[in-house]
Amino acid sequence: MDYERRPTVDLQKGNEIVVDQDHVRLVGNELTNFGVAVTEEEVDSRLGLGRLTLTGAAVSADEATSDPGISDVVRSYWTKALESIVAGGGPPPTNLDVCLSALRSRFADEYGGWIPTMGKNRDISDIEGLPYISGGGASKVPELSSAPTLGRAGSPEGAGVRVGIADTPIFPHPQLAGRYKNLGEEFHPDDEVRPAAGHATFIAGLVLQRAPGASLLVRSVLDRRALGTSWGVATSLMCFLDEENRVDVIPLAFGTYARDGRPPLVLARAVERLAPHTVVLAAAGNHGEEEPPELAEPGQLTNRTVVYPGGNDGVYAVAAAETNGKLASFSPPLLPWFQLSAPGVNVQSLYLYGPVLTNPYEQAPYFTGSACWSGSSFAVATVAGEIAKRTVPGHRTAHEALADLLAGKACEDGIRPV
């Protein structure tokens, strides 16, 4: 099996786990028996979770079974966990996979099947060979384009509506002046940058094309390369729980995958907290050109692999479509957790000023504040803008506007229920 050539699911290296805040001490004590030390601990009361940084056997699973500091009983859990995961096929497990599996078995045996809530602090990042936020098909990177037309600030379309932008740091584009409140950091290009650096700006422009009167609340949850962790994303999203930062709708234009297909714990908890207060949208993914499951090796990314937070309960997943409504070639096939499709192929929006390294082997093109790009990230931003456009504070909620879209009342605007 050649895993260097094909994108695989959940192969990140890591040494951090997330635990229910009430059981941080319990898990920490059990980790000690496994020859693992907790070197850093952080608790977020709004999420009700704690993040533990580990060192020891958890980051050296190959040596765990021969560690003289581990009892024979604990050693057996390590061994059984490793054997069980390997027997399932697919790429080699990460050391943290083995640690968590052994821990869960130990707790289940000790406490009559009960296991404390815990999981990995997963990476939000590009999958090798498949840049998640960069779209798919022929246009995986932004291309030079004329500037889109934005309605005037103060327009009745979206007036009084607040949209959360949780993404890369925002570039203070001149056309965004006075239209957003920044809850995080801004991004000022000072040299050649990678395409992802303009992602949040592109998202913001798409929202305002539909709802020019809306106000944006911007929080950087990823870095300028669009990299981060599920813990970092989730804790950053909690700012939208503050009364002064409440938003009507929030498009989450990023994603991660799980080896076992289960929702990453910390992202699921963040959505659980946000959903009662706001419409949460997420991108459906750009991996539709991968092989179907029946042709893929175990553990390989397929065109049906679930992406989170799009696959989380309480989230409305949006797939990218052509202008005629047909799903984009890079969109996964219709899956049960998809709710909507929207234009996501060669769409125009605001972007950076300056050279952007879209191809490492060619001279960086110079962008002048706009671009054309493809991806489900941009479909979800378009839906957020349409919801903002149809929301009237005090008369029509964002959830009611969403219901119209789900009922097929926005097909003429390019948004269709799936």
C-alpha cells in the first residue's frame, strides 16, 4: 500500500488529548500508571473540556511494551490496543491512537464499562495532496479576476444582521472598511504569501455580495496558512457566546477527518454550545475526486469520507455546485449529512493585494484585491450571505430564513436543498 501517494485519513502526529473537565484529574492519574506524564493542562469552562499535553509512552508507543516502569497489567493494555488497531488494517496507527485505545479499555474494565469522555486534539490542516480549503477540480488555487460588485454599506439587504467569520486572519481590504469588528488578529501581507492567507477575506466578500448591509464579526481561528487544531478552533469559537458577540449565522469553511469516522469531541462540543444561538453552516468538503470506498485501501481518504464539523449534528453542510446546480466535480456525492448546495465553482470575491505564491515553480502572480476561486468553503459563505439577506431582526430570524432555503425557495438564487 502506497500511502505516500494517496491522501489518508487522520495520520497526524500529536501528543494532546481532550477530556471532560470533571475527569481531568482521573485521567491524569491513570496516565501516570501508563508511564505518561501530563506536562501542560488547560481547561475551558464554556466547552466543559480540558486539554492535556502528554509526554512519555504516549509519544513512543513502540517502546511502551518494553518500558520497565509499566506494570505487566498495564503493559497488556498497550499490547492489546496496538494489536487490535493493526488488525483493523489501514495505515499504521499514531502513538496517540494506541494510548487512547489502551486507556479506554482500562477504564471500561475498572468501572463496569464506563469510560470518561476523551479524544484527540485533532489537526485542522491540509490533507497531503488535497488542500482542503483550496477547492478542487481545475481551479485549486485563486486566479486573477476582476473585482466583484458589493452593495453599499447600510443597504437594507442584511441590515442589522450579524455574521460570524471564523477563519484565517482577516486582511483589512478597503472594501471591508467599516463593515466588520475584528475579534482576533488582522493580516498584513509583507511579502509573497500562500493562497490560504486570503481565505477569510474571500469568505467575507462573498457574504457581503449577498447581504451588503450585514455586519461581520471576525475571529481568526486558524493561522495564515489555514492550519490549527480542533482545540484552538473550538475555544476561539466560544467568543460568539458572549452577548456582545452573538451572531445570527456563522459559516465554518474548514474541516478535518477522523480515522474512525466519529465526530471529533471538541468540535462537536463547540457546535453544541453555538447551535442554540446561531445558524451554524459548514463546508461539505472538496474530496469528491478521490476513489470510492470499494476501490480504496483501508484508511485512505475516499469520496465518501465524512468531514467535520460538516458532519456534526446541529450543523448544516453545504456542497459546492456549478451555476446550473449540478454538483461540482470535486464535491463528494450526495451524502445524508448534506443539506444544501450553492455556487462554489469559479466564484469571484475580495482577495489580497500583492504577490501570492499559487505555484512554487512559477513566478507569483500579483493580485489587486480580488480573485476567482473554487471550493465548498465558498459555497457555505454564499449560503451565509443569503441567510443574512433574508433575515430581518425582530421580524424574521436566521433559522426561519434557513427554513426557506431548505424548502427550495432560493433555487432561483443558486441555492438548492439536497
